[in-house]
Amino acid sequence: DTAVSQTPKYLVTQMGNDKSIKCEQNLGHDTMYWYKQDSKKFLKIMFSYNNKELIINETVPNRFSPKSPDKAHLNLHINSLELGDSAVYFCASSQEGTSGPYEQYFGPGTRLTVT
Amino acid sequence: TQLLEQSPQFLSIQEGENLTVYCNSSSVFSSLQWYRQEPGEGPVLLVTVVTGGEVKKLKRLTFQFGDARKDSSLHITAAQPGDTGLYLCAGARSSGAGSYQLTFGKGTKLSVIP
């Protein structure tokens, strides 16, 4: 069974379009994240959701909006896509304690190409 | 300014050689993780170190957390082609209210040549 799944695996679209990437985790974790990995393989956090509440929002354009219908899902919606949005987007989840370490389980990634 | 400096960025070695990858920061972390990522896949956790000075071994891989919890190293003994991949360190710091923020280094791309 896949722990963290994302769809689609590949997404090719034109500038200006709106698209969504879906993510689901079956680990029972209470926190989910979206990361962007650029062409140089740098992994940067975009959002995290804990119990349906946004707790981290880095300097990401407001064209990007996370949507969490329930604890097991965190979807990423992107409006007015730009060329610079081309990257691999990873969903991840973790279970956070009050003082324990913080380990993440990643999905397989979605390669977004904007033309 | 990059919070976590990882070195080297690229490493190409012959099978059987030893290597060390470094992860350095001026910040203190509550824990530090090492991940390995293969092409077309997401990062996979290798190990978490929590205590300053802690050493963990995973077969031929040895991970060490610095005494001050600001740096870490990954040593691979007798590297094999299957070790090829992108190695990422990630430091965890509290962001308040029981939550932690994970910051990744830029990664070390390792190629082990048969």
C-alpha cells in the first residue's frame, strides 16, 4: 500500500492555466506539506497543514493555494500558471509530537511543466 | 543565506572507496535527518539523529550529529553502485505550538562507478 500518493505524476500545461495536484496519505499523520524542488534539486517547503489549519506559509505567491478537505488529503491549486512554476512538487506527511523529532514521508512527486 | 550548507555538492567515486558528506549550520537543531532521493522518486528517510554527539549506523552508512547539534556527517564505507543518489540533510527546529519546521540542505549528488 502506498503511504503518500500524488496525482498526477506528470502535468504539462500552458501559461495562464489553472491546475490542481492531489495528495493523499494513509499513515494517519496529522500534518501534511507541499514542497517545491527546482532544477538544481533544492527542496523548499511551501505549505504545511496541521489538523486542517495552515501553520507554515513561506514566501509563496498567492497563486498557490493549499486545500485540505480532511486530515488525509492536502491538495495544491495553482492559478495563472507561469513558466517559473515548472518544477517537481512533493507532498509529504508527518506525525508531530510535542517535543519529538520530525520525520517526513514523501510522495513520488508531480513534475509540472509550464509551456 | 542558506541555513544548511551541504558539501560536497557533487561526488563521483569508484566502487569500494569511502566517502564523507557534510552538513553544516550556524543554527541549533532539535533533530537532523538524512534522506536519499533516487531519480523520479521522493526522498526517503535514512536516519534521524537527536542527541548531540550521537552516532548511528545503517549497514555501511555511519551518521554523526555534532556535539552542539549544528552539524552532521554521513560516512559511507566501501561504496557500491546502489548507493548512487541524491543525499539530503534536513534540520528540524521548533516553529512554536508543538510544531517543527524542516529545512533542507541543497543535497549531495553521489555517483558510484562500478
